[in-house]
Amino acid sequence: MPNVLIVRGHLSTPWELRPWLLLPERYTVSYLLTGSNRFETPGGLRAVRTRALRDVLPGGPIGDVASGVLGDRYLGADDAFASADIVHAAELSFWFAADAARRKHRHSYRLVQTVWETLPFMSTYRNRHARQNRQHVLAATDLFLPATERAADALMLEGVPRERMVVCAPGIDLDRFGAVAPPGQQTEHTIVSPARLVFEKGHQDVLRAIAALHRGMVTLPDGSRIAPRLHIVGFGPEEKRLRAHAEELGIAESVEIGGVPYERMPEVFASASAMVLASQSSAAAYYHLFDVPRAFWEEQFGLVLAEAMASGLAIVASRNGAIPEVLDGA
């Protein structure tokens, strides 16, 4: 069976790895797992433990800055790359994608890249390391898998011919998300807002909408008013500020904020009346000591949208980025 090696740096996530569990009958699938990986990963796939430069640097912000200046990379992992028939990485400018691209000439594997990015930054709007990584990835990749047509258009502007790509949306386990029965009679509505706790995911706007409902500022089409609960699901740097905003809006007792293990997300969706994804574009093309950082972001797919659809939830969403394409007809 062909050997597939999944390469995601410190970003091996349970939601992206779960679909690979369906492949072992036809492929041998493994993934590189670093000591600095930021997420718990699912069982069932072979984890190849390895080290990256970030693993040997000091913890905390000092190590983050150092790895950003030096450029992260795998230390070792030669045997894993040498035994692979297919290496599957992601994006044009991530260090792990470029690492796989640079190693390719020493081995005989084919290189595949999933691409979520919907904005063609080219070289102008990438930092020093990202510009170099982009060159290696564009030159060495055999097949690109954009997650949306919007990402495919961005790739074409980056210079990738259409024949080198296949649009491939991420898969959702319909049975897993659709099989959880909703709880019994509910006395109040719960809205779930699942996304990283960062400003561009728009949780602050959802809090304001909930506050408006609680204050009777919004009347439903049938003339009634509701005061729903809000469940913000995620981890991230905005948690403290979101809690403070809920407090000052007077709705803190109706708001729950915090992460949930991915295995429990079907239960979260089943217990909700609706899901909201309020993503907004962000721009931060400022200069700093080391070069231009990430210049811009818009919603690239919104995997929670597919999960909510599989759960049969009503969905409220912004029109940001690829959201209209993902929610077409839903």
C-alpha cells in the first residue's frame, strides 16, 4: 500500500486528521507530531514523533520570536520522509510545507498541498521567510488541493496552472454529526458561536447581537421577543476581553465561553438552536523589526459550517471570504 505522510508542523488538528482514518484500508497513513503541537490528535493514525527547531528553543514568547526570526524547520525526520510515497502538506508559505518541498529532491515522493488561503499575497505581501517558502512550494508541488473555488482563483493568480490543482473541500462525517439526538424540551434557545477566540472571528459582534435581543431591541417576525443563551466555543487570546465585554453588556450570566474537546462538538451542535459564524476581514499590514507580517485574512472555509449543516442546524453567517460558497443553498 502507498505510504502517505501528513506534514502540518505544530498544527496537526483532530478535525483535519479525522477524515484520514478512512484511508488505511488502501493507504498506510502517518503524520509527523512535534513536541510543540498545539492540539490533541485522534487515535487510529500512526504518529511519527519528531522534533522541530521550536521544540528546542525556550518556551513562551521568547521562543516564538526566536523561531520566527530563525525560521522553523524539522530536525531529523529523514526516515519518515524517505519512506513516504506521498507527502501531504498545506499552504504556500508555511515552514513545514517548504521543508517538505526542499527535501523532495533527496527522495522519490510526490508532494501534495492543501490550500485554504483565498488571497493571492504573491511575494509583495509576505514576510522574508514566507517569500522563500512560497518559491520552494510552487516549484516542488505536484498537486494542489484548494478547498474552495475562491482558493483556486487565488492559486491561479499566484501562478499555479489549473491543471496542477483539484478543488477538494474537506470532508465531514455525516453519521457522527447527524446521529446525536437533540436534548428534550428546551426552555430557552442556545446560540453557538464556534471559532478561535480572535477578533476576526467576530465573537464580539455576536455578543452585541445577543445583548440587543436581551434588551428587547429586536422583535421577531411573529412579534415575539427572545433572550437566548450564547455558547462561544474556542480557545484564543481574546477570551479575557470577550468575558469583559459580556459583563459590560449585562449578559454575562447568559454567556458561556471556553474550549470543548473536538469529540464533543456533535453534542454542542445538537444542544443548540442555531449556529453563528460572524467572521470579518482583518488587515494588519504594518511593518515591524523583522519585515512585513501577515497582511490580511478573510474566512477561508469555516469547517464549522459544514459540521453545522451535517447536524441540521439553522445557520447565521457573515458573507466574508469563502462563506457564501460553502453555504450555497444552505
